[in-house]
Amino acid sequence: MQRILSTYLFVNRRLTPAILAEISRFGITHVELFCARGHFDYRSPELARELAGVLRDANLTVHAVHAPTSRDAGSAREGGTPLSISNPERMWRLEAVDEIKRALDLAEFIPFPYLVQHLGSSHDEPDPRRFDAAFSSLEHLHLFAKQRGVTIALENTPGELATPANLRQFITDTRLHDVRLCFDFGHAHLEGGVVDGLETMRELVVTSHVHDNHGLKDEHLPPLEGSLCEGSPSDGSIDWHAALKLVAVTGSQSAFPLVLELKEQPALADPAPPSASLEIARRAFDRLEEALAAAARGEEAGA
């Protein structure tokens, strides 16, 4: 299993060469870059060139880039005014498209195969006008991305708009056959269940986000915390035994890349060294590999 970490773990810090070197030191080989301008300024060609060199020096490959979700650039903290490609107001929708194009321009300096994209925010209703707006945005964006060797992967998010069923139906209805899906385990757990959501999306999934929660809010906790035994307590409440049976192939391999998308805990955040958070990530990767191997053995045994 490739060890792929989203830099969302450090979204409230500047993405420095020291942090990237530490990520590599903990045995992680691939990253998903989270586009928040307080985290790193993806709009700057100079910084993109510098980042490309830093990634090379750290022996890190970029698996994906997460499209920006906010238009605010000031603080390194999350938040700000949402960017939405499904906004029915043309002016705001075009602003979102332009910002996402700036993120796609990173491919000129740092090759990456996937752009993970939200359809809208968690508060958006599944209004036909929003799906029409998203189609208009993606018609342009997927061609822009394709010219740069990038595939757009729509992510299931909390709320009624971008559920697994709605995303699958959206691609069917629009015939945007170059667009694929990113399955977010934690979000699916909040909105109807991981197994049902994955079964709905699986055919079009090219990447994923792995994290846990208690079913009430998007906590981005480590998966399989505590124990690998089925039915035993863990820090979150996803049934990883059932979920990983759907993605296990052989050994510790999965049917699609598993990208760890954790949130840094306040006690471990800046100015604490990043190594404490990365040790949590490393243990999570160890547990995932062990659980995948167990799931694969179960399938082979006819379980």
C-alpha cells in the first residue's frame, strides 16, 4: 500500500521544507496537497517552483491536489467565504472556477494525476439549478484539467448536495465521462453509511480520504484507533472491518489509493513539532496495512 498523506494535517501551518522533510522521514512516499493560501500559496509560480524542488529533495510524489474551498487568503486557519462551482450566481461561480484553474496550473511545475473537487458546501440544497451550475463549471474545468494531464475527482461531502448517490447520478446525467470520484470514508459515515456509499461510488472511485468520526461531526480522527478486532471500541465509530472488505485486493493492497486525511489535534499543533502528529499518522498507516491484509485473507477464505 502506498503511504499517502494529505497535507490537510498541517492546514493551520505553513507548508515548509522542514515539514515536508519530516513527512518523508516518517516513511510517507506520496502527498495530497491541500490548497489553502495560508497553508501554501498555490497561485505563486515562484513558490510552485520552489515547492517542486523541495518535494524532489524529500523524495515525495504528489498523488493529488485538493482544490481550494475558500476564497480568503489571509490566515493559515481554515474558514473563510466558501468557493462553490455549483453557485447559481454566475459571478461567484466564475470566481470559483478561476481559483480552481490557478490550482490546476500547479501541474506546470509539479505533475499530479488527480484534483479532488467539492461540488458545493455542506449547506447547499440539491437544487436542480445547482447541478446545472456545477455542470457548466465542470464542462470547462475538466477540459482545462485534461490539457494538464489531470483528472478531476468529485468528493462526497456532508449535506444533501454531494451524496454518493447524487454524485453518481450527476455523472450519469451529464455524461462527463472524464470526471471521476473521490470516496471520503468519514463523510460517508456522517451521511448514510460507509458500505452503502462505497458500493454506490466504487466503480468510478480513483482516490479516497481515510479518516474516522463518531457519526455526528467531521472530526478527521485516525482510523482503527485502539484495536483491529471487529466490534471492539475505537476512537471513531466507522466499521472498518466491513469497509475494508470492499477495498481489499491481496495482501495489504487496496482497489484504489487510500489517502490519510487527518486533522492535527490542538495539543499537537504549532508551535509543537510536526513529528508528534506524524507519529499518529504512521501508526494509522500500520493499522490500515494490517487490516487490509486481514480483509484480503477473509475474502480469499470465502468470508
